[in-house]
Amino acid sequence: HVPVKRGSARAPAAGVSCSVAARADAVAGWLQRAFASDARELLEHTELDAQLVSLRSMQPLAVRFAPDAKGGGGVLRVLTDDMDLAGEIVQDFCAALGLSELETIAEFPEAMRTFRSTLQRVDEFNAVRVQLTAEMADTSSHAKMLVIKAEDSRILGDMDEMRAAYSQLRTLNAELIGEYNKRANNHEQLLAALKDVNHMIQKAARLRFGPPKQRVVSSCRAAIKSNN
């Protein structure tokens, strides 16, 4: 990312904000080291407003800091549409300033819309999985009955009935194979969706630092376990 003139790039609406016990010059010093830019020139009246643009994607990034009235810290805002980038910045910021923990408020509306569709897919795949499991159980039960029926017919010497039973069994076996393939495909899709869910949890956790980061992971896993 490289700095641009103030007002030349649209500041994203998405991002993270947090209260930090740090002075504006310390934040400016970190920004200067992190992006190899003269961020101190952006420091005016203890407030910081740095605007940057990614050289790869040309996406804008804004870092703003406003001190509180008491002067013991302030509010830091990292504005970007990229959750991964926001997480990297939060982690680097905390490490550079030696913070032990940091709680943030995250606002990523577009990412959350995509995530809601992912959760909906998980629900749909789970519903299909339950339905397919029930159907396979019924088909398997019917197949067992046909095996017993065919064996009884063989013992009784009723070859016509035995052939009829085995013919039905062959048809059921083909259905079971088809249902298994459907279930296997659904399982792969479900695993892919759950992988996306886990990725989102990790991205959300990296927007925090220390104990708040661990709380995000544990709370999300508890929600998944309770199907909430």
C-alpha cells in the first residue's frame, strides 16, 4: 500500500474501530514503519488521517486516529473492505505497540451478506444429508427383507419367487449406490461450506488480539455446536 493525497480516494465504509491506550505520534510511527511512508506528515493537531491505496488491487485503505478528551489514548479506525487486510493490520499494530489485548468493533456488511449465504448453504446441505440418510436406511431395511425372502424361497424350492426377490434386490442395490453417490457429493459440499465458515471465524478472530481473539473463536464454535 502507498499513501495518496487526502480526499483522492474513497474511504471504505467497512472496517474496524477500537479504543487504544496510545498517543497519536506512536500510531503515526507504527504507520510509518508498516507502510514505509512518512506518516508523520499526516499528523495534525494530534489527529491522524492516512489514506493509502493497494498497488495490487487499487483498493483504498484509510487509517484514522482521534485522541480522547483526556489525552490518554484515542479511537483507532482501520477502514477497508478486505477483512484479511484488516486482520493483518490489527495484528501488526498490537505487536508493534506491545499491546496484550485489543477488543474491536467490526463492520463488514458485504462480507456478512456472503457469510449469511454460506450459513444458509450449510443448513440446506444438513437438511439434505438427514433426508438422504433416512432414505438409505429405509432402502437398506427393504433390501434385508428381500434377502430373507429370497433365502426362504430357496429353502422352500420356490425358484420363481426367489428370482423375483433377487431381481428386486438388484434394483434396490442400484438405488442404494445412487443414493450413496448423492450423499457423498452432499458431504463434500457440506465440508466445503463448513471450511468457509471456519475461515470466516479465523478472519473475525484476527480482527482482535489476545483474550478477545480467543473469545471470538470459542463463542463461534459453541454457536456451531448448538446449531445457533
